Amino acid sequence: MRNKAIKYISVVLLGASLTACERVIDLDLPNGSGFPYVDAWITDQPGVQTIKFLKATEYETQSAPEAISDAQITVTDVTTGKSYPFTYANGGYNYDAGAASIGVVGHSYKLNINWKGEQFEATDELKRSSIIDSVTSEFKKADGEDKEGFYVKLYAHDPTGAVDFTWIRTYRNGEPNHYVGEMLSADGTFGTGDDQISDGFAFIPPFRDGVTSGEKPYEKGDVVRVLFRSLSRPSYDFMQQVQAQLTNSGLFGKVLTNVPANVVNLQSTGKTKIYGWFGTVAEISATKKVE
């Protein structure tokens, strides 16, 4: 009887702690120096490629990150030895490849940043893309929590012969569809890529259905675009950590940590660290007008 009483008191105390009133506390956080970071994704598409080199703002600041304009940035195709100098303009470092493209599937690339007398490098390999078979749409009546509207489905499959990592984005009328999350695939599954258990098969149903939100399905006339971006294994691991941080919430959410960067200071005694990620992607997309 005594043990039952102790268990009952423990449950009551736990419930009280979870339902206690919240108290707003104003934090007097010290001002930091603002960490430099890069947002650098090179694609296999023609035209202008842009690399962002920015300084992070204070935690409580509402302003946008400050662009760093006094660096020299170059991307080198390690496979061919050809270098592409990026020039600063309008808040970013740009290179116009014209009708050609910088990125070539199967080639390795190196980012070089010369800033404040120090040299920084990052590398990545541009991998092949998975395959989009079709994008379809179907009108559905309201069903439970799913509202009435057009439901778009994605049909895709994984090429054979290797583990293929894919970053999937969905756009609605030219803008990111924030009602559906960005998805990450390893051989068409939510696997880690450590075990190649699904080589050459169709993407599993959560990807097929994941381009539509039951909360806000599509309307007639909407233009839906699904974008595949191939990822190397390191870039896939980086994106998984980013996604975990962005969706980390609730009572049992993990303590936030800095996502690792792949930009390395080449000076052994250098104290400056650049955060962010340099990655290379092959892009394919499919578009569907809802009718």
C-alpha cells in the first residue's frame, strides 16, 4: 500500500511540474562578435552560381545577417584543374557560367576562401541524381483532418549500383511550399545509407505523398514543382543534422548544438573559424499544373 501511495504522489508531482504556469524571463545576453559562415551550393545547372559569405547576427537581433564583402573566393574543379573566380556583388559572390555549367557529375570540387590573411578550404563530390518518373494530381473530398482539394503525388525511383542521397524540395507557384517539409532520401528510403537494402527500387510512399499537405492541398491552376538535388554522403549527413535541429522541439527535445562545418582553416595556428557548408548538387525537377 505504501508503494502505491509513493507512486501516486510521484505522478501528481510530475503532473504539477508539467502544468505549472510559465514565467517569462528577460535574458541579458552578452553581445558576441558574429560568427562568419558560408552558404555555398554549386549545381550542375547553367547560368549564375552564387555563394553567400555572411556574419551571423546576435540572437535577439531582428536584422538580416551582414554580408562579408572583403574575401577572395574561388571554386576549383579538382578533376580537371579548372578554377572559377567568384566576384562580390549584391550581397553575394557570383560566377556566371553562361550557357555552360560549373558542376559536372562525378567531379570533385574545392572551395577556397582567402579572408583576413588566412586561407580556408572545403571539398565535395558532385553525385548523380535519383530519377523522377512522374508527378500526378487527383481531386479528393475532405477525409478526417485532410481537407478537400487536389493531392499531388510524386513517383520516383533510385538508380542501381550505388547508394544515392537526395534532397527533395517542393514549390507551389514558384515559391517553396512551407506546408510540406523538405525530405531527405537514401536510395528512396529514410535510411542512413550504411546498409544498401533498397537499390534500384521505387521511392517509398511517404515520399510519394509527402509533396502535398492535407492541411492545405493544391487548388486548380496551381503549378507544382518537385526538385531533386543529389548529395554526397557528407552533405547528406550535414542536411540530416540541419533538419534534426529545425524540427527539434517539445518536452523531450534535444539540447541545440552547432551543426558541424566542412570549411577548414589551413593555418595550423589560425584562430578564425568559418561555419556553414560547401556542397555540390546535381538538379532535376518535374512540374505539374493542377487541372
